[in-house]
Amino acid sequence: MADAASRNRTQRLRQTRRERGDRETNVWLPREIGTAIDEAVDSGLFPSRQVAITHALEAVFVRKELKTVT
């Protein structure tokens, strides 16, 4: 189990994100999508799963151009 300092850091991080308007969402992904995300991260297209998922959601729902890390 996480120690008190770790829990406090996590709590502060979540609070900061809430204050800037971010929202935490838990979703189940089909295996194929999870594998594709992992491959994109492993190949260096994105630095993390979070960034890959956020870019994909922005591209569909906010209509931003997909920016990739090179």
C-alpha cells in the first residue's frame, strides 16, 4: 500500500488537475485498441498512453489536428 507522502502527492496532483478543469475518466478499452496504443507509445509516436489517448480524443471531439512527437 502507498505511504502517506505518496497518497498526499497523488491527491495534490488530482486537485491541481481538477482546478484547471481536467476530468478523470475510467474506461475499458478493447484489447485491439490497447495494443495499438501500446505500439504507438513503444514506437515513439507518443511519449505516454495518456498523451496518445488525449490526442485521439481531441482529434475526434475537438477536431484538432493530430500532433505527433518525432
